[in-house]
Amino acid sequence: MKMILTGNESAAWGARLSRPKVIAAYPITPQTSIIETIASFIANGEMDARYIRVESEHSAMAACIAAQNTGVRTYTATSAHGLALMHEVLIWASGARLPIVMSVVNRAMAPPWSVWTDQLDTMAERDSGWIQVYTQNNQEVLDSIIMSYKIAEKHNILLPTMVIEDAFILSHTSEGVDVPEQKKVDDFIGEYNPAFKLDPEEPAGFGSLIMPEGPYMEFRYKMALAMEEAKKEIKKVVEEFNETFNRNYSPFIEEYRTEDADAIMFVLGTIGSTAKDVVDSMRSEGYKVGVARLRYFRPFPAEEVRRLAKKTNMIGVVDRSYSFGPGADLFAETKSVLYNHTDIPVKNYVMGLGGRDITPAILRKVFLDMLHIAKEGVADKEIEWVGLQGDERWS
Amino acid sequence: MKKLTIPEEEHMLSGHTACLGCGATIAMRYVLKALGKNTILSIPACCWAVIPGVYPHRTLDVPLLYTAFEVTGAAISGIREALDAMGKEDVNVVGFAGDGGTADIGLQALSAAMERGHNVFYIMYDNEAYMNTGIQRSGSTPMGAWTTTTPGGKKRMYKWEPKKSVAEIMVAHHIPYVATATIAYPEDMIAKLKRAKEIKGPKFFQILSPCPTGWRHAPDKTVEISRLAVQTNVFPLYEVIDGKYKISIKPKNPKPVKEYLRLQGRFRHLTEEEIEKIQRHVDENWKALLKKERCSQEEE
Ligand SMILES: Cc1ncc(C[n+]2csc(CCOP(=O)(O)OP(=O)(O)O)c2C)c(N)n1
Ligand code: SF4
Ligand SMILES: [Mg+2]
């Protein structure tokens, strides 16, 4: 069924169709309309789930952990400060191997207060053991929630998943979305089949004290293996989804006109659609540029990134966050997987923090800078902040 | 002949790792005897996160979810709603947390869970300090006590503030059942737990659980100290059902508080005047409790 939905309504529909039995959530701009929409689904009897209106995001995640460990599918959603408040229990959820699915609407962290899009919130949780999928349009928001349950719940994976959408650009913008039939989604995901659960008939303890010689390290190793294994399952599930629902997702990286590109721009989220537009217009002028939009950041698609590097002479990595280390996160990880595999220059373009607009004009200038570097064979510098106030070069 | 009311069934197995004479361990044993096998436990960081034993050992034969320190209120809400969603409404859900995890860091999640009205038990085993981390002051540490963060010193920096009344905070949530209990009165504790089991909604227990290690008393004094806490009115036993107070034990001739204090090294430093002050504080609390009982029963 075609509907006109915002990104947040699409997330709520994705959750509804996946039939979680317990939802625990706390409001924060720009996530709020997800949990409001779900509340009205439940209030109208359109969704059969228990809704715990917790007093904080920390409790939202803690309640989801406990409910999922009891044997039901759960869902929650948050943004920025809410996600940061969850930090402790995010690591608990993944360590406990609970396939919780959560929507995260990317928003900047204060101070100063800013409710606009920025990826610091999710990047700061990259080591929490969660799968992270970044989306580009409302259809992908909805579809990714359904796919995520199916991937996360496989007994060889059992890792929680963040389905991430950009604040306002998706969360509050309406688009035509194809909402799949409930029956088809039911058949696709199947009933929740927990690998273990709290059950008085079979008493077990979950999360007890463990000594250094106990299997703590082995548990972490198994998580690392599961994150690797997730690459295979993602590929399978995305292909099956494409087939069943008539979609066209690439599992890890959406490539756009990368075939003979002199320079390829790496992006996450909605920057992808702007960049593709710019590529079209520059291609018509004869510039050989392309875009690679990474869908998954965890697991990081190392092989696909290396394969792309073989096809081009330069990679420009756009980050909508900064990490005060060796450049921003997508850049640092891209460079690290390319080391020992290629000598092509890689440069970091940091832009759009706190929701600052990333316009086609800016991206065009970035592409021109990238092409220049591709020709020279070396980057003039590693990290470039693009679009700072008073800096005329990029506007 | 009087019949023994303590159930014979046992859900605490041998091999726990608590200190000798640990009151919190006895509290758990009675709670499980009263609630039985059809129970799921949620335990945050606290002594009781260690007492069941190191993986893969477990001294409890009921399912047990270990959680982060401050989440017990949220965790039992999640377990309850999941069970109800699965149609398992008969399973008891029990949060079992220390005073730190209840009065301090977990108060927010607890308050919210009680206010939302889930059908759960929350049991605060009150050993009056953060014992797991080595005896630091909590909001539930009593007036005058030594702890490692109120170590006295030249400035006599002890815990001078009154103990926070968590049970009273729970009463203010208008939940159907609030009770205090202590291990020296197991039949009282078990009767209360069984009464509470019949009530649908949030049920809160504060169980005073002497801790030889933190209170600095001999391990064989645990029960005696627990009994003295009641007989001196330091820790009155009562229940509040639908807002109506009922004091469980009213000592005819309350013993002086001094008798309770002198058995515990944590109060060793107290001067006569300081003991006097604590006595006055205890007397005032007791009077206030009697008044609450009278007022709340009056409308009948
Ligand atoms: C967020 C967080 N802060 C601090 C700790 C460290 N910690 C673990 S148990 C504990 C004290 C527990 O005190 P209480 O709840 O009274 O239980 P007890 O140990 O006395 O039985 C503390 C401070 C923790 N686990 N998590
Ligand atoms: S420190 Fe106290 S509460 Fe903790 S196990 Fe020892 S006696 Fe029990
Ligand atoms: Mg304590």
C-alpha cells in the first residue's frame, strides 16, 4: 500500500509490521513522533504490544533488555542525549546477545543545544556491539527495521541493531512509501524464537560474575565472530528482501556511477542523495566522479571498501561528526581498512555538523577538490573542515 | 501447639559466597520460601550480584537476571510486561536490590515503575551502606554511622544526616502494598510476603539486613541486632495496605537505642550526647508512625 509518510512514521510502521510485543520509550526531539505514532497504533488496537512509558532512555533500554531476555521481541527509539544516556545499557544489550531493534534519529549533542542532524550520537556508540545501518530515505527506514529483526534474531548473530535516520531531513519530511502487507512481513520475519529466556521451568542465570580465567574473553570473541558472520546474513537477508518486496538495496554500499570514477565520495545517510544529484550534473560536464553510500557502519564493510579503492584514484570521505582523533569516524575506519591495500590518497571532509546544510554547491566544490587530488596523487591535507562561518572557499 | 509458618521448600542451595552471618542472605532465603518456585528474580550490582556465586555456579534455583546497578525498577517492568504479553500472568517478578541501588542510584527507575503500577515485587534489602564496594555511605545509612566515606577523622565526619525513609517515599506513590521487615522476624516477613502475593500491582518491601562486615559486629550477632532494631524502635515493622498503616510489632517497653548501637563497631565513636540525639530522633519517628497509623485508620 502506498502511503505518504515522514521518516518517523515510516519507522513506526516498520516497528508495527515487525510485531514487537514490548515497547519501552522516552520522548526526545526529533524522535518523538515515532513513539507518538506507535502509541496511537496501540491505542486504536492496530498494534498488539505492551507500551512501557519509562521515565528515561536508560530505563527504556533496561526495560527492553529485561523484556527481550524474558522471551519477546522489543523495540525502542531515541536520539542524541537519549542514546548517550543509554550508553551503559547499550553495551549490556549486546553483551547479553539480545536482538533488540532500535531506531535512532541522528541529532547533534549539546552544548550548545541543537536538535538538528549530526552523526556524533551514533558514532560515539560504534564500539557498543550494536549493528548500525544508516538510511537514505523513508522507504529504507521502514524496510531496514524489518530486515534488521530478521538479521539480528538469527541464532548465529544475536546482536542488537540501530536503524539510523537523519533528523528532520528524513524524520519530519514526507515521501511516498510502499508499506508492505502484514502477511508478507509475517512470513518474511517469522515468529520470534528466542535462543534463551528467563523461565521458572528451566531456571538459569544471565549475566553473573565471571573471573578473568572464566569465559569473559571468549564471550567477547564470540561477539566479534557474530559481527563478522552478520556480513553473510545481511547479504542473504537483503537479497531475500529485494526479491520478496521488489526492492533494490545493495547490502553494504550503494554505489553510484563509480565504474570509471577518478574520485569517489564516501558518505552516510541522506548526504547520499544530494551527492548523487551532483554526480549526475558533473558527469554531464565530463567530470568522472562517483558516490559510495555506506549502509552499514557496523559491521564495517572492509572488503567492499577495498574493492572500491581498486577502481579509483582518490577517495573523499564525508563525515557529519568529528572524533578528535585521526579525523572523523568514517574517514578513520576507511583509511584503516585501506592501509596495506592501496596507496591512493584519502581525504576527510568534515561538514554539516549541528545540521548545517550540505548543499549541492558545497559538494560540487568538494568533488573538484577530490579530482584535483586524484590528479596530483597526493592529498594537500588529511582533514578539511568544510563550510565554517567566514570560509568563502566552499560556499 | 503452634504451627510453624515458615515453608519448608528451599530455593537457596548451598555454596553462596556471602560473608559469615550475612543478613541479606537470610532475607533472600525467606523471600524465596514465601514466593516459591514460580518466580523470576532481577538483581542489580550489589552484594547479591556476587552472593549467588561465580559463573557457572548459582545458589538459587529460580531464574535470575543480573542487571546494571540503577535499573531494577525498569528491569522488573520489562520482565512483567513480557510475561503478561506471553500470557504468563502467574509468575512472580521480584526485584531484589540493595539500599544504594534503591534509595540512591535506582530511585528514579523505582519511582517510575511503582507509579506505572506494574504487578511486581520490589525488595530493598537494607544493609545501610554500599557494601559491595566496601562500606560507603548511602542515603539509607543511619545517623551517626561510620563508613569509609564518612570516616570520622579529626573533624568527626560521620554520617550525621538522618536515614532516608524509602518506605515512606513508596507510600507517597499510592501503591497497594508497602511493608518493612527484618530477618529476626521471619514469620512476620513471610506472612507479609504471602499477603502481598495476593495483591495485583506494585508491592514494596524494605528488609533490614544486618551486615557484620559493614556494621562491624560479630557474625553471630546478626539476628540479635535485627531483633534489637525492632525492640528499640530503630526500625519499626509495619505495613501500609492501600494507604492504611498497620504497625506489626509495638514493643511494650522499648529498649534504649544505646543497646542496639553498642553492639556495632560503626557506632563505637558516639558520645553520650550524640546517642541522646539519636534516641530523640528514633522517638520522634516512632511517634510520627503511631500518628500515621491512627490517622490512616480513623476513617474506618
Ligand atoms: C553505574 C554504577 N556505579 C557504580 C557502581 C559500583 N557499585 C557496584 S555495587 C555498589 C554499591 C551497592 O550498594 P547497595 O545497593 O547498598 O548494595 P550492597 O552492596 O550494600 O548489598 C556500587 C557503588 C556500579 N556497578 N554501577
Ligand atoms: S558485606 Fe555485608 S551484605 Fe555483603 S555479603 Fe558481606 S555481610 Fe552480606
Ligand atoms: Mg547496601
